Amino acid sequence: MKITQVAGHQFKAEYKGVELVSGKANNNSPYVGMSPGALMVAALGMCTAMHIEGYLSKEGIEYDGIEIDVKNRYERNPPRAGGFVLMVNVKSELTDEQRKGLLEEAGRCYVGNTMRGGPEITVNLQ
């Protein structure tokens, strides 16, 4: 992952040929893309959705779509997300056993596991 400044407070992330831009070039320009915090929340929801879809496909469960509403609790000192609640709606009639298996698989998401683990973050200056 490489992050480069586009202009002002606007940055571009590049990874495997995909680019994403976020921020404002200046105070008078519109905000482009999702904020980094919103991207983090989206990453958690999308990762969870991908695990749910994988479970449904592997188990041969027919469904008409997956929707996840992600809410996060803001905390201060330091500013951060203090918790997340994911409300999953799978458009299918699931048995209790399938619901249990789906929730277990949802908990295997890489992003969620990383957040739960409190990763070490090191910032170095070149």
C-alpha cells in the first residue's frame, strides 16, 4: 500500500493497480471519496459481508442479497472508534444452525480480527 499527496489535504492510496482518493485539495474544494475513518468502517462491513457470502455459498444456502448496517461509537481522548455494531440482514430463511454458523464465519473477518487484536502500529520517518 502506498499513500501519496495529491494536493493539500487530499491523498491517494494505491494497491495492486487500484487507486482511491480521499480528502480536500483546499478549503474551497469539495471533499472527495470517503474519509479514512469511514473507509475503516466500510472495510469492516465489507470483510464481514465477504465471509458471510462465502459461508452461504459453501453451504449451498439460497439467498437474495446481503446487507450490513455498521454503526460505530465515537470516543475522545484520543479520538477513535470505541466499538462497532454490525446489523446483518441476509435475505433468506435460515435455520438456527445456519444462523449460528453464519455468525461464527462473520467473526473470522481479517479486518475485525485485526481490530479486536489491537495491532502494534509503528511510524518511522525516512
